[in-house]
Amino acid sequence: MHLIIDGYNLLHITLPLFQGASADLQQGREQLIEQLSSYRQKKPCDLTVVFDGWRGGWATEKRQRKRGIDLIFSKLGETADEVIKRLVKERGSGAVVVTSDRDISKYAQRMSAAVISSEQFRERIEHSSLQAEGQEAFEEEETGSSKKGPSRRLSKKEKRLRAALKKL
């Protein structure tokens, strides 16, 4: 499973006191990377975090790897949304996109990728420290009762979401 994360979108959800000044911005990114690194140690998966660089970034896209996480800063004039869409197109249904952005969500769903909101993923990060039994109980609570019969079948979108949430 490969998670493609809308960096600043998740940053604002995870660290609500984030102010946006350049020093705060760097510190906020570092805290987010620390949290994602801890999550990755408990739940092994590939993580790519995309940050906007379109206003004050570099002439070319900047990529780096920190604590086992791939970081991408979009180039000057290119939004993180465009980079995320490109990554989703490359990976297709093998990607799980973490964002609360409607445009990215719709695009990812058209490309058969699962989409998890930043709020849901934040909850998963917080619950990742639970033991296996506790995690299973959390998943059962979220999914609710199983549906039966043709009129109660889940949509493809809902099936992808539930499969992705189980893996998280």
C-alpha cells in the first residue's frame, strides 16, 4: 500500500495551532514527519507527502527522503494538487490518497484510488499505538453491521475506502 498525503492539508488538521509563519512552517512540517515516521514504524507502508512550493519554491520539483518518508515540494508555479494528481495517475488503484480537498478526492476516485479524509487519517495516527485487539474493536465500530442482499451492497467507492481503512 502506498499512501499519498496532501502535506499542508494534513498539517492543518493534525496541528491546529499552526500559524503559517516560515519558522512555524518548518517546525510544523518536522512535527508532522515525526508523527508519520512513528506511524510508519507501527504500520509498515510507503508514504509520500506532497507540500506546496508553487509560491515560494524552487524552479524544479524538490524531492527528499526523511525518516523513511518521501517528501515532494512542488516546483514554482505548480500546486501540490497537481503533483498529487500526477502521482495518483502513475499509481492508479494501488494508491491511497489522504486529503480533504474535494477536487483531489474526485480525481483519485475516478482513477480507482481509495481516498481517506485528513480527519480520518489523523484518527488512525492517534489510534496506531493501540494493541491489535483494540485496533480490531475500533475497526468494527467504524464499519458497523454487515449488509446482506443486493439492495444493500456497498458501492465500489465504499469498498475501496473500507479496504484501505482496514490496512491502515
